Amino acid sequence: MMDMEEIRSMIASEGREKADGLRLLRNAANQGDVSAAVELGIIYMQGTVLDQNTEEAAKWFKKAADKDDPEAQYCLGMLHEYGDGVKQDLDRALELYTRAAEKNHPGALFTRAMFLEEGISCEADVPEAMRCYEESGLRGNPDAMYYMGVFTQHGLNGKAVNPLEAIEWYCRAAERGHPEAQYALGAIYEDGIGVDKNIKKAINWYSVAAKGGSARAQCALGYMYDNGAGLVQDSEKAFELYLMAANQGNDVGQFNVGDAYLNGVGVEKDEVEAFKWFALSANQDNMLAMCNVGYMLQHGIGTAKRESEAVKWYVRGSEAGSELCTFNLAAMYENGIGVEQDQVKAKELYLKADGMGMKGAKERAERL
């Protein structure tokens, strides 16, 4: 039996020693050593030591999976799930995840749980999914720990609402570096859910999560800098954090970046940039962004004036539940801007906006 740690050390070196390590690993894998086959598969899948080759990775994983190795089954399942190096086959992926989960592989338990919860390539089975999530979490999978926190905090999938249990799960995941669990703890301490409200702890968790890449934490921490909530007010730092989230595709971050550019807060005022970021956010169904895009199109702010396009955005925002988009759309119909004037339609929309809580909408409707 080969010393895998010694081989890994050789492969991590350079030149002749690295080449010798790879040769020894390949020889062992060719001779049927399961751990060597798995290691070689991972090397090809990751593409850090050798050029990435997922077809070659799948070949080595299959050799080990056929000998019932759970890590190989899990890795081969992922390749089949995404069609990477092999034909995409969700049925085969679930079969492999199930075989590995039966041996209590934490990653396979977690992924099998997601398949069962959503009914992917199987009948949905939420109780069995929850068993797998919990078992995966107990065996150290941070994603499963985070999911269990979410289920327990919000009372999902048959779990009773239990803030203290949720915090326990989030803490387990957070200690293992899970950014979204760290964000969740920040939100819990900020809002005082199941614990005493503690802004200092909230900021600490948001800061750790933001550094770890959580876009939601970057937005939350940015908001605290923006408003001087527990921190010295710093608009430039807020903008920097919003931009980090926006560049990850987060719609709230994109909206906040647009707002900063529109008002020149934390960054030089630039209406063209503002419109660009609002549009990105609006295309992810952010209702505030939809309204801003409509308004800027209506009045030609940061973009060419296109009133009929503005109407389309107000319609989209209204259908999504925005009272301001509904109000603005009513005004467009009332005044025949971008659409044919229609007082009846305008009144109908003002009343709809009033029902959504928009101040002044009822008075506008009564005026027609």
C-alpha cells in the first residue's frame, strides 16, 4: 500500500520530484489502488497539478466507483450531474450519490437530499431529504449545516421554528468558514432573533462573511457604513462594498451602486452609470430598480428619453407588486405619456396602487 501523504508531498514539489510523484501515483492507480485512482481523478478534475481533463477524471473515478469507493462515486456523480467529461445523466448521478450516501459520505448525503427535496430523477421525498440533510450536517458538511439552520429558523420542510437550534446550526457552519451562515448570524444579531440584539456581533459576522464573498453580507455591511449604524459613517466604504456585491450579480448591490452614482454619494455622480446598474438590477426583478429604470427612461436621465419603454418597465414593476410603479403607470395613462390616454385605466391603476398602500393614489383616483 502506497503512502498517499508522501506522494502528495512529492506532487506538490517541482521538477523531477513532482514527475516522480505523478508516475508513482499513476502506476498505483493502474495496478488497482483505489485511493490512487481517486487522487488521480481529483487531480484531473481540478486542473491544478495537470491540465484539467474531466474525461480522464471520469475514467479514474469510474474505476474506483466500481470498487465501491464513496468519494469516487460522489465525484463521478457530480460529473454526470453537470455533464462534465461524461454525458449528463441525472438518473446516473442520483444512483451514484445514493450509493455514496449509503456509506455516509457527507457530500453525497447533502446532494442526494437536494435531489429528493426537489424530486429530481425521483419522486420528491422531503422526510428522507431532511434525514439526509441532518446526517450530512452531523458528519461535517457546512452546506448541510447552513440548510438545517435555514429550515429551523423559518420552519421549513416540516421543521418547527426554533431560533436557538438555527443559531447552533449556523454557528457550526460559520466556524467552518461558510459565508452565508456567517451572514445569517449577522442578520440574527442585528434583528435580535432568538438572541439579544447586538450590533457589534452583527458587524463582526457581516465583516467575516463579506470577506468570504457573501454578497448579502457585503450589502448589509455597506448599509451600516452608509447609515453610520454601529460604524463611523463612510459613504466611500459603503460604495466599495455595494460594488463588490454588484459585481457578483447581486440585485440589491446593483441597485445600491446605481443609487450611489445617481446621487453622487461615495462616488462621483454619473447618471449613465446609474442607469446601467439600475437596468442590471431591474432585469433581476428588483422592484425599486424597475421603477427607477422606468423613471429615467420617461425623463431621459442617463439614457435617451423613451416613454413607451418606460411604460413597459412600470407595467413589469406593477405586475411584480410595486405600488410606485403602479402609481407611475396610472399617471402615464392619465396624461397619455407613452400610451394612449385612458382615464378609466388610470383610475383603475390609482385604486390598485391605493390598495397596495401608495399614499396619494386614492385622491388621484377620486379626481378623475
